[in-house]
Amino acid sequence: MYTSETKIRVRYSETDQMGYVYYGNYPAFYEVGRTDALRQLGTTYHTLEEKGVMMPVASLSIKYIRPAKYDDLLTIKTIVKELPKMRMHFFYEVYNEAGDLLNVGETVLAFIDMKRNRPVACPEWLTELFAKQMGF
């Protein structure tokens, strides 16, 4: 299992009239966590794209447990439980400063050859990065 953590401070523009984080903003928080997880691993989306591979989101699921509020400092925990193949599953846990679990989610991303716009297997070099971190 590979895990990374990212801190995000909730901005006023991310909240609704009640002062809670607008429900549609959580996928953006997941993206920040996912991008940071790749960076902490030693790569970036930009590197993937330079090598001709993009990773669009194929599915998204969210479970709301408690609301986050304006100015909360959130911890986005991003988890990869298995080595990527044709798709990559990212799991997320969102916590507030008190350590309360606020939200859980999952995204599934596909690997797409940018020239052919067709699915491809995860690049071997990326699989190796994850395998090294996951102890395989």
C-alpha cells in the first residue's frame, strides 16, 4: 500500500451559504491529493503527458460523513492499495485538524495513449515506482 498526505486550507470561495465546503469541491481536493501523491512518489502528470500518456478519471465515488468548514485545515490522505495495470484506483480520506474523518472517496483513472486516444497499460516505469514504495 502507498499512502501520502496533503494539507489543504478551506478557502471562503469553496464554501456554500451555510459555511460548509460545497459538496462539488471534494473531487478537486482529491485531485490535489492525487497530484501530490504522484509528486511525492517522484513523478508528475506533466511527466506522464510528456511520455504520451494521460490519465482521465473514469469513475468517482464520494461518501460524505461530516462537513468541512471555512478555514478548516484538512488532511487529504491518498491511498493506492494495488499496483496499477490498465486502470489505477486512488482512495481518499479527508480529516479535519481534530482528526475527525469527514469524507471518503475513490477515483479510478485510466491510462490513455495520447496519440491514438486508446487505453494502454500503465507505463512500466510508473509501476516500478509504485512497486518500490509498496515493497514489491
